[in-house]
Amino acid sequence: MVESDEILEKYNKYVLKKVVEPIVAYEGKGVILRDLEGKEYLDFTTGYSVMALGYGNPSVRRAIQEQLIRIEHCCHYLFYSIQAANFAEKLCEITPSNLQKSFLCNSGTEAIEGVIRLARKYTKRHEMFALYRGHYGRSMGAASITGNYKEKKGMGPYLAGVHFLPPPYCYRCTLKQTYPECNLACAGFMEEAIRYATSDDVACVILEPIMMDVVIVPPDGYLEEMKRICEDHDMLLVTDEVQSGLGRSGRMFAVEHWEVEPDIMALGKALGGGLPLGAYIASEKVASAFEYMDYASSCGGNPLACAAGLEMINQLKGGLLENSQRMGKYFLKRLLELKHRHKSIGDVRGKGLFIGLELVKDQKKTPAIQEAERAKNILRERGLLIIRNESTFRILPPLMVKKEDIDRAVELIDEVLMEIDKTL
């Protein structure tokens, strides 16, 4: 049996990426991840939301096995692929009604690259708006629209013509406003930016309906206003649903909470049921701008990933959307109860099972970054895995999570924050 130290040594020697958590993952079942030593964890990271169905879903595994027997690879634009055709049809069925044609690729980042090319090709314009704190990936195009220097420093120059807007982060408003008295100043900012920061050659605005960074949930009216401004200026609204989509927010897609229809939508992470799969889908009119050589992805729309993705969508429609809504409300309720007991909790926010818990040092809302890191590490030692960004916990349980799993997580968070409170 291989030892953990051996794996760590190989990583140090051969793998070009540092690892966040000192865990050697060995096997998983449902909400449980087990390491090489046999220790079990409640995994509320779900691999950055890739494993939305939890580990070892038998229907997904069966779909992969049955497909593997027939054909494991078919480039979906070299030959006609049965699996790609069926999957693209399914995406048309579940996405907003104006979206119809998909391109299948390997990841959300790759989807964003395609989105940039399609928006520019269709509009014949080159400028774009994105948001501070937005995260779209680390390829050059995706990094160009990412609103965080930590993911970009030392690797420029990036794409020209990218302009950034303040995010709808009401807890820490960039514009020092208060909702609803602000009249959605962060959305209205785009009108001023068009006039004074661009050459009036803007193709699109690209945004995450719920921003993964520190789980920023926009106030009601924000997305509707952004859509209105786009229409007034003949710009495309592009939504990145790579993390917020496919049931994570309690709806199939997060935009449904505000009944907004984007012109293009990017997908990834959970899309392949655990296998690499990304996509972007556009209206027929927008999609028609692309010509054969405009984009490609040799392994995109792989038959195995499409088979898993079809089963992923079937399970969402079979009750997991409702579970995400129900368990999300319950989880938020329990965390809000903790907020009244812990001075370290500044804010609790989220939709469905896309939840953020932000820690602060004091009533001035000073970010408790070191304290949040310490708390995350103690939680890991006690058997709960979550993601930390700055002083916010991003909590992403599997969509099949049960009440008893949430109760156990809340119990652990309560215990650890009691310890953190004593240090403030």
C-alpha cells in the first residue's frame, strides 16, 4: 500500500502546483471523503463544486461504464457524436429559452475563452466589461477579465479593452453605499464607464450571477438593471454559471432567481458529473456568427463526459434541485443562528447550497483573515472540509446533502468559532 509521505514527495518533485489541504484523497462516497490513512471528512468543498452529486454516484458511474464499452473518444466536430448531440439538446432544454446552440469543451475556463471570441465576433467590437473580484479562470483571456491581481501578477500584458466595474458586494460596497438607498449604484456605474472609460466599442459584460470569490449574492434588481443597460447599448450580457449553475443555487441556473435571460452562458465544473466538461450556449442568432475555424477543442464533448453529464442533469431534475433549495434554506437558517452567538461572524449570505460565511475581527468589519485560516484548519482536523477566500468560508455541500450532515457541520463550526471568539 502506498504511503502518504510517498505521494507528498512525488508532488514536491513532479507536480507544478501547490496543494491547499494536506490530505491524500483515497476514496469517496456521498458526502464523505476518505484519506489514505482512513480518516473520514465531511467534504463541503465538493472539489470546487465539481462533485455536486457527491462521490460515487451509482447512476453516473453506470453511465460512464456503459459508454466506455462502446467508444471512449469522438471529436464532436470531426465526426457526428451521438452523446454530444444528445447532451447539446439537453442543454437547450434546461437553459433559458433564448439559448439554443452549444459548443462543448473541457472546462469552464475554456468555455470563457470561447465566450470572449464569440462575443467579439458577433458584435464586431473588442471591448468588454467584467467585475472586480470576478474569477473566470487562468488562461490568458480568462485571466484578462479576472478582477484580482493575485491571479495575474507577473504574467502580462493581458487583453486590451477590458474595463472593470464594482461588484454588487453590499456587505463591503466599493462605492460606500447602502442598499436599497443606493439605487443600485454599482449597476449604474456601467453607464458612466461606457461614456468615459471606453471607446464605445463594447461587445459585452461578463459576470457571475453569484460571484464565487467571497460568495457575493447581488441585491434584487441588480441583474435586471445590468441587462437593461446592455440592451440600451446593444451589448451582450454573458453569464458565467460555471460554479453557480446546475442546482448549486437552488435553481437550475442562478439567473433564474432574477428571471434574467443572458445572451451567452458559460458552464463547467459540475457539468460532467465529475468528469472534465465545459460548454457555452448562445442564442441561434449569436451562435451563427461563428465559422468552422473560429474555435475548437479536440477532447471537448468527450462521449464519457457527455454520458456522465446527461445523467447529472437527469438527477437534478429528479429531485436534487428541490433538495438544494430545502437544505440551503435550512443551512442558512442554522448559520444565521450562529451569527447571533459569535462576534466573529460578520455576514452570512447565499442561495441554495452556495453559501458564504464571513469572519470579522470587530464591529468595524475588519477582515479576520488569519483567524479564518486557523478556523478552517481546525475544522479540517475535526473532519469538515470547506474553502476559505480572504476571511470568508465558501461552503459547497453536495446537492444530496442531508439534514444530519448539515447539523454536524454547524456543530463543528460552532465549536471552532467559540475558540476563535476568545482571540478577538
